[in-house]
Amino acid sequence: MANDKFVMSSRQAAELDHAFERNKLTPADVKTLSSGDLLGKVLGVIRGAMEIVPRKLPTWRTITIGAHSSLATLGQSLANGGFRVSDFANRLLGKMKLVRAAKKLELVVVTVAELGFPNGATFAQIVKVAKQLGLSLCPAEVGPALRLDYKDQPNGEWLRIAMKPVTDSGGGLRVFGVGHDSGGLWLGTLWFRPECVWGPGARWVFVRSRK
């Protein structure tokens, strides 16, 4: 195997040049890629001799869902805690099904850029990559449960709950959001459209998949 070489055709070389150009790789980037054994590892993946092991994103927070026996008691807990709940969030709460038994969930917060989309991505693209990294959509109950738990949320922060969108009374789709502004700590919603491109800085909350 000492003479094993990777011979690239002129067409493949041209396609590689176009790929570098599309991804705006500079000569310095190409030099970095070619140095050491990094290029060899990339070729190993292409040839099937190696596999890519997805990086594990750190757990951000562990919360419990299923701690309330009814939607009424959940709503009362939000009120007693002094949390603000938007009208649309109240409507989503009314449609939500509670988990019957208490369950702990590991939450992971990730930006769109951290998932490999520096120019933004649709929700479907975001979820596809998140699943490859061992993450899953949140049960809807994560929205209010996180609001109750996250009392020290920094002012100005807004987190989007990666969940199956819920249809509101007007036929639109919405997901829960947890935010903090001058009005207080909020459980709100975000208007959801499948074709919407979320910016690279948008932060989404996922659940770590159970093995």
C-alpha cells in the first residue's frame, strides 16, 4: 500500500476549484487543509476507510416536565412566579398536552451558525443537522417548564423552542419562545413559517436524544 495514490482527474480538479471558490476558501485555507494529516483524514472519509464522529454539544440545562397535574396548575405556577405570558402563548398553553409522569430532560442551546449555517437556514435544515448531532425536537411543555426554571435569564436574551409548530386560532403556526426584556421574563411565541430563513445568530433549544 506504500504506492497507494489518489489520482484526481482534470474534471475532478476543476470541480474542486469551483468548490473552493463557492465556499470562499483562500489560498491560506487551502494551505492549512493540505498541511499535516488533515487532508489525509478527509480522503480517508471519502474512501470509506474512516468515519466522521459527530461532536457532542454540551448540555446547557436539565429541566423537569410533567410536574403539573393540569394546565390550570401550570398556568397558576407561571402567574405566581410573576412571569409574563403573551396572549398567543396562553392560547398555545390551552392546546398543549401535558406529560403524565415527571421526566428530566437535557436541554442543548445551539445557534444556527454553530450548526454549520453561517448565512442562516430554514427550520427543516436546522433540525436535520441537529438530529445528526444527537438532538431531538422538544415536547411543547418544555416552553413553560423552561420559563419557570430559567429565572436568571439575561436581559435581552430570547430563546426559541425547537418543537413541532402549533396552529393558532388564525391558522398560523407558532412555537414557544422564552425571553427577557424591560417588561420582565416572558413566555411568548414566534410566528413560524417553514420557508423562513433564520439568521445565523438565532438560538434554538433542543432536547438531547435518549439512547
